[in-house]
Amino acid sequence: MKTIKSVNVGSFVLYGAILAALWTLVFGIYYYLLAWIFGAQSWFIDMNLLNWTGLTLASFFAIIWRMFLNAIGGALAGLVIAWVYNLVAGIMGGLSINVE
């Protein structure tokens, strides 16, 4: 039986930031592809090269910007989770797990 008495806060912060940024990238690309597929069906948009280029650049910069913003939120969430775990583990003595 092994006991985890504390976790590395920096690892949790990094994990939360990377996880949030990657999920933002995945969903950003998904919605970008939906805009490409179904955007031409919009009756009020004349889909020419300029509009496609504008959509591509605006989507790219929006996805990158949201990745940074969500990474900050993910880092903050990782910080809070690690801090709370260390606080509770200090009171209760840690989490006991069986490693085989």
C-alpha cells in the first residue's frame, strides 16, 4: 500500500493549462470545419475567395487567442485542485492506493 501525501502543484498547473488549450484547439478546428462545410449554404453570404480567406484568418486567430485564455483558466483550475488536495491530504494523511 502506497500513500500519496502531496502532489506537485507545478505539474497540476501545467497539466491543466495544456489540457484546456488542447481541448480548445480540438473544438476550434471542429467548429471551423463546420463553418467551411455549411458556410456556403448561407443565403446571405457570397462565398468568394476573400470571404473564405477572411473566415480562415479570423478563425485561426480566434482559436489561438482562445487557447491562451483557456490555458490560463486551466492553469488556475490545476492550481486550485492541487492546493485543495494538498490541504486535505495534510489533514487526512494522504490517499492510500494499492500498486502492483
